[in-house]
Amino acid sequence: MPVTLVDSIATLRNTLQNLRGSGTVGLVPTMGALHAGHISLIDRARSECQSVVVSIFVNPLQFDRPDDLQRYPRALDADLKVCADRGVDVVFAPAVTEVYPTPPLCVIDVGRLADHLCGQFRPGHFRGVATVVMKLFQMVQPDRAYFGEKDAQQLAVVRRLVKDFDVPVTIVGVPTVREPDGLALSSRNKQLAPEERKLATALYRALCEADRQISSGVTDPELVKKTAAAVVPSYKLLRLEYFEVVDPEEMQPVERITDPVVVAGALWVGATRLIDNVHSAGPKG
């Protein structure tokens, strides 16, 4: 059955009226350039919901650099084929003017959740994420929404958004999908030159070293960070932007590792910024 493509909020709501009566509606919010990571979200939604909506919208509010917004890959025709192949019911692909007919004056402040990690280096990013996610929730009114665990801070923001604003949607986190060498799948990976692609695995190797340190009983986060960051080679194409050990709910740095934590990092590989994280169960024993 072909996927239904809609680009207006009014048409989306009319289309969903007919689907909603058949059962649970699942939403997979994306910015397009769909890859196997997105497919894992779609497949999870397809297995749990009667109807699946995929939104494809490159949200300008969450970009802190105009050049990054311009470089972000766009491939609607290929994305539609992926959605059709995976049994998606509706693809919502609006123009910027449909989502933001006027510059928004009311936006969502995410507070201390944005103090560290990506929020520290991308001012306003999570305000833009929270605002567009809330708008999508209002437009689609899904029963369940699916987000990748690769964007751990984003997932924490969305969970808190739903809690604080009593949004009647279940947030489902889906595990990160990786290449055989460990690189987390990302739409930005397409921007890597062949030499950069080989170097990009350094971040995941550093994260694995941090998890190994924690599992072996190291409870000092500074020692964990220092040892793990040393895994990233000193090379002109690589720059480690941050590498932190934080709690899973509010993304705040921990003073001592006694409970489960998230180890997260951002690595510049040439002109491409990659993020990744691992969840560590904490010291064993």
C-alpha cells in the first residue's frame, strides 16, 4: 500500500481522523535523510502501533549555525521509498512556512537539561528541539512517539517535556544502530570524506573505554574521562568537543560514579560534528 504524503497541518489532521479510529497512532519524528537507525524506529513503531506517521522536517530553530542548516542532507524521494517499504501510513513533510508561519514568540525553555553536553556548545538548540517536538505532538496527537537513544540529551529533554506539560504520549527510546566498526549511524555520516570516516570510530572507542573503566570499578569521573579521552588520537582532523559522565535523567555531571550513568561525547571530524553515548550500568560488585 503506498504511503500517503501530506504537507499541510489541515490535511494531516483530516487524514489522521480516518486512521485514529483503527487504533494506536505512532509518530517517528525525523529530519529526513533516513538510514538504518531511522528504520529501527519505524519498525519498532510498526510493531506496536496500528498506524505510523513519520514526520520529515529540517527544523531551523535547532540549528545554531546557518552553514550547518544548509549542509544538512535532504532526500525526500529516497525517504518516501524507505517509508513505503517499511509500511508507514503517513509521511508529514511540511515546509518551514507551514510549521512557522510567523517567527515563534512562544518557545519552550528546557532549563538545566541544556546546561551541559550539546546544550553548552549549541546555544538554543534544545529550545528549538523542544518547541518543534511540542508542535508535532499537537499536530499529530500520537499515542506513542519514537526517538533514538543516540541522542541521549534530546531523549531526556523530550521525556521531561512530556512530564512537565502532561502530554498524553508514551515516549519510546530505541537503541542506537551502529556500523560493524561501531560508528553510530547518523545522517551527518554522509558528510565524511573516506579518511574522515576511518577516524570517526575514535569516539565510540573512547566511550567503550569509559564503560570498561566504570565496569572495572573506577568511580572517579575525572579519571574515567581522562583515560577514555586519551583513546582519541591527536590528529589534525579530530577535535574532541566534550566528553562527560552524567546522570541519565537530567544530564548533569556526577561527582562520583555509584549508579547507572550516561557517558557522552561530541567529536569534530574535519568539518563534521558527531555525537554518541553509551549507558553504563555503573561499577560492578
